[in-house]
Amino acid sequence: MWISAIQPSEGPRLALTECPVSYVTGESEALLEDFRAHLTIPSSNDLLAWPARRVDAFAWLWRELRKMENAQNA
């Protein structure tokens, strides 16, 4: 079992039964690049036209970005 060394401010530490490296794929990197590009040059906001994985990834990334911004402003 792998347990994160980072202690979040809320909730337990992340624990996985698989190597965390396997969770980061080429697709993960592509979604991060897509998100960064979307922040810089906003594209279509027609969520119904987006692939489901992109919608899920963007929703998660927006939540994490807001958490970081809120922590910096606190």
C-alpha cells in the first residue's frame, strides 16, 4: 500500500493499493495541457460537445485551483 507523505488540511491522507505513477498517463498530461490552454485562451464552453473525461478532469482541476486560491487568500 502507498500512503501519501502530504497531509491535507482536511480529511485523511491519500492511500492507494497501486503505484501512484500508474495513475499519471499520457492522457493525464494531455488533459493538464488542455486545461492550461483553456485558462489562457478560453475555448467553447459547450460541455455537451466535450468528451466526458475532459469534463470530469476540468471540473476536478477547477475545484483544486479554487482550493489553492482560497488557501493563498486566507
